[in-house]
Amino acid sequence: MLFFIHVLTILITRMGKIKIKNLQKTKRINLKQWQNKLAKILKFLELKEESVSFVLGDNKFIKELNRKYLGRSSPTDVIAFPLKDDLEGEYLGEVVVSVEQVINNSITYGKTWEEELTLCLIHGILHLLGYDDKNEKERAFMREKEKEVLTFINATQTHCCKNPFL
């Protein structure tokens, strides 16, 4: 299923474009508003020519991707699939977010679901750019970059990725 989404996205994505596919029904999403926010994020990260795809799903959808591609049996909030090295051109890849998990996290951490979704989208984009959070040093570096982006787009930082080290 993910392969189909990638193929579809590649066919309809042009240089410097943002594509959002909403596959969830948990929360009503204003895609134009989020596309504008994502454009600000990409601008701050100096990604003017690159194309990125975003898929908004639910826990069932992301749990299946997590199992299939990462060998984990639980839902998560965000998974990134970097593709720049695999394809010609400037297609960075795809960020998949569980809006259902974002809402759960926002309740847990006392933030709005919009703040949590913003952070998860930033987190996913940073993974596409090669940032990682597998150890304490990488995680701290990635968190600092997230804070920079959030400051630029005037949002507030919250927790992401159900990580106990945050």
C-alpha cells in the first residue's frame, strides 16, 4: 500500500511542491492551512526546490507501516521514508503521521493537537534530511533543530515520538 502511495505521489509531485494526502477521519484537517505551514518549514530549512509528501493516517495505518518497515508492533506518531538517494531529482521522501497518535500525545503532554502535529511534521522532515535520534547526542542535536524551526514558525515545542528521553 505504501508503495502505491509513493508511486502516486511521485506522479503528481513536481519540483518544490508539497503534497498532503489525508487518509484519516479522526480529525477534520484544513489541508491548505497545513500546506502553508509546511511551506514555511521547508523555507526555513532552505528546501526551496525539493518536493515532499505527507500522509495523514490513523493508528491502524501507521501501526501496519511500523510493523512492515521497522519491525515494531505498535503505532507511533511519525515515520519518515527518505527517498532522495533512490530517485532522480529533488524528491526528499514521505512523512507519515498518525493524527490519532498526535491527539493522544497532545493530551498526554498538555498541548494542542496542532502544536503536536507541527512538531511531528518537523521531526519527520528532519529525518528525511538525515537527522537521527537513536542516541542521546543525536537526539539533543535534533531537538535543537526542532526548536529553531518552531521558533521560526512561531509555534511551541512539545514532546514527539513517544520517546522516554524527552
